[in-house]
Amino acid sequence: MTDKKEFYKKLVVQLDETTLFPCDYLYKFIVPTDENQTKEVSDLFTHKGAVITTKKSKTGKYRSVSIMIKLESSTEVIEYYKKAEKIKGIISL
């Protein structure tokens, strides 16, 4: 758990140093296709007018999900990562 806290702390610093908010931010995730994970990811972002694209893997076992969304701060970026990490089998890129 501490590792994740440290990771997010460092990410906030990096984002604040390199990004001028508000801005368009690109999330990339990989999710298994065995359940409803693609919809779960999409549902996290749809209310904010995000542009969501998906692509199935060659084997069909996974789907990549890319989300372009306008965000107001590094804190908001982290909030979405924390919500997404609760989805079963998700990998953040």
C-alpha cells in the first residue's frame, strides 16, 4: 500500500512540473475481456465528455482502452487512477 502512495505522490510532482492544467490527459489501460471490465472503465469517464477508444488483442483475451479527457489538476488525474485500479484485472500503462 505504501508503494502506491509513494507512486502517486511522485506522479503528482511530475505532473505539476511538466503539465499545464487544465489539459487533455491520456489514460491507457489494458483489461481482460472475460467480464465487463471495458464497460467499467468507460463508465468512469463518460460523464466528463471523454473520448474513449478500444482495441481487442490478437488473442481476444484483452482489450486496450485509451481515454482522452480534459482535466483540471494533477489531483484529478490521480483520482481517476485510484478509481480505475479497483477494476478487476486492470493494468495501467
